[in-house]
Amino acid sequence: MTRETFDSQLNGLLSDLIQMSSLVEEAIKQSVVALKQQNKDLARQVYQGDQVINERRFQIENDSLTLIATQSPMARDLRLVASILDITSELERIGDYAKGIAKIAILTADLPHIKPLIDIPRMADISSEMLHNALGAFIQEDLESALSIPQQDDLVDSLYNQVYREL
């Protein structure tokens, strides 16, 4: 196969990765909305939608391994495909967190909130932004943007610790 074929398949993987990231970002947002609004139906949609994220992971992994087996990428190209595999696994894990939030939303929908949900949605917003920025930095090979992400992570950690103390 030619380099053009390889590049086409690699671009397809990157496109699939972006689509998967969008699914995960939406799952995070919708799971927190379901929690905040105590919306069981929305929570169930997120919970069931996790299967789509899981399937996307397996499809990207399969396509990545097929690309490695058929194209034998070297050096930089191989590292890129390996990174796609790692990112896909992490996105699936984040999708599982959204599913977990949806499950909590279902279980607590009929109970009053202990306190107003302010910090948890804020954490979700920052996490979604961080996810979006991280993938953008990866796709665009933007080191400066990538280096700014740990600051956002520190903020999420701080909010998490605050919520944990309050509960």
C-alpha cells in the first residue's frame, strides 16, 4: 500500500478519535445535567449511550491494529498510532465516569440535594474543556496548549477536594 493509503487511514483514525471525544464530552455534560435536574430519563440515555462509546473504542482499536499490521508504520507514525490507542482507552474510561454519574443521578433523582450542585457542574465544565483542549493540542501538535492543561487539572482537583470536604 502507498503512503497515500496510510495517510488516508490515519486521518480516518484521527477523525474517529475526534468523534469519540465529542461523544464523551456530551456524555459528561448530559450526565451532570441529569444529576443537577434530577432527570432520570436523561440519565438513562447517558447510561445506555455508554455502549456506543465502548463500541467506538473497539472499532478504533481494531482499525489501529489493522493499520499497524498492514502498513508497518515506523518511528513517528507508529508513536502516533500508539498514542491514538492510549487516548481511545482514556476516553472510554471517561465515558465510564459519565455513566457512573448517570447511575448516581438515577439513584438519587427522588431525593433532595444535600446542597446546591454548583461545584460538581463546574468541575464537569472544566473537565470537558480540558478534554477538548487536550485532544486539540494532540491533533494540532501544539505543545504550548498541552502544557497549559495541568493547570486546569489542578483546578478540578481543588474543586474535588472542596466537594469531598463539604460532604
